[in-house]
Amino acid sequence: MANGSFNLEITFSGLCMFVPAKDKSRMHVLMPVSGRTLCGVHVHQHVNQLYYHPSYETGTGSPMDPMEPRCLELNGEAVELEYNGSVETALKPGIVNLSAITGTKVRSALLTGQPTDPVAARVTMYAGRFGIPNDGLIWDIDGKEYELSSVVPWIIPDVPGDSITFTLGGSSRTLRPCDGKVSIYMFNVMPNEVPELVPLQPLPPYECPQKDAEATHFAAFYHVLGCPDKKLPRFRRPKFEGQCTLPTADPQAAAQPRAPLAAEVRGVRPVTCMLAGGDENGP
């Protein structure tokens, strides 16, 4: 890390679609609209928000201490992180390129200016690289199995200066690094899945979806691609034994208190709010 700089780590989760620019100079992250019928499927309302640990407001204290997160609204915003450096544009395993599956691409008009339907918010990074996506479940798309992750970090090294300011939703916040890093979370998730504490804490195994359950929220991605004639992903199996527990018909077990939906190892449960990718439809 260079003198007078810090690393910025952004954790994306929920309905986030990674779209590399055609010229490979930047990575766009689209947060699709929700809360209505999309491509013939009702997609429950999601919220687009930025969360961070309060210690970054002063650059003191420990971001590892669980605390109530601060929040900024992303809905309707186009965040441009215009830092110099190389940018990684190859999608990671677990972030499935839907353009390769559907044969449709993201309109270039959705990658510039203010977000417009079918995009609710957009984040663009001019530098940085992927971290490691979380372990997703295995889903069937068009007869082929894919792992669909729900959480992935993006790391921008050597951000110049001693702070970063975000002006979003009518509010402005300046964040200062702790131990050389600022860590933020950008989520597009259902309201009952927003984080209650940061940093997000590991939870016990969650319940698996029913076999062949549809990932209904995935329709938001297809809406961005113009509603290609493709079926929704269907749940096949966990990635590994013990990742999630099989559904139970035991009413006594079902009545037991369940862990909040807020987080499963730094993110929301990998059930229906999953990451995706696409290609830009440009010259």
C-alpha cells in the first residue's frame, strides 16, 4: 500500500449484476428494480443500500466489533469510483454470465447517466479486482448446473488520500481508514435481510430450498436483459454437505427460533438473491 493511501473493500450482495465495459476499462454493477412483476414473475421489493461500520467515521476503534451499521440509500444513484489502476473484468466462478446463457446482452444505455428502469442503482469501478465469492448453492439453468454465489468482495488498492466521501440519497458521509482499509457493503436485498450488525457474523446452517424450487428473484436479471425466453433457475443441491439443512415437516422444529436472515458468513443467505453477470451490447 502506497504512502497516503488506503484499500477500499466493497462487499456486494443480493441482486447485483456485474457487467464489464466493452473496452474492459471498468466494471459496472447493476442493481435491478424490484417490487413488481418482472418477465411474468413477481419479484419482492428489495432495498439498495450502502452500509458501513461506525468506526470509519473517525478512523478509530475496531471495525471488527459488532455494532449497529450506518446506512446510505443507493436507490436512483450512479456511484462512480474513478480511481487509477488496473481493473479485473473476468467474472469469477459463482457469478454466472447470463449473456452467454440467454444470448442477450445489457444495453449500453443502462451503463451511463442516471439509472433508469430496469436498473434501480449502479456502481462503476475503474480499478480493482474480485475477492473470493462465498459458497453458493447449485442451481439448474437450462438443464445445466451452476453454482450461484450471493456475496463477493471487490478490492480497490491504493486509494489516494486519507478519506473517501459518499454523497447518496441526500446525505454525505466521509469515511476514514482503520488499519489502512475502509470496508463497506453495497446490498440489493429484501428488507428483512438487511444487516443488523457490522461486521456481519457467521450464522448456523440455514434451511435448504425445496428440491426444484424456483429462484423467483432471478427474474430481475432477465428483466435487465429484455426478458429472454428462459426459465428461472431451479434448486438442485447444496455445494457441500452441511452447507444447508434439509427442509423439515416437523411442526415442533419449525416453531424453534430461527437465525435472522441478515447474514450467512458475510452476506445474505444464498437462496434467491444471487449474483449474476452479463456482457455489454456495444459496438
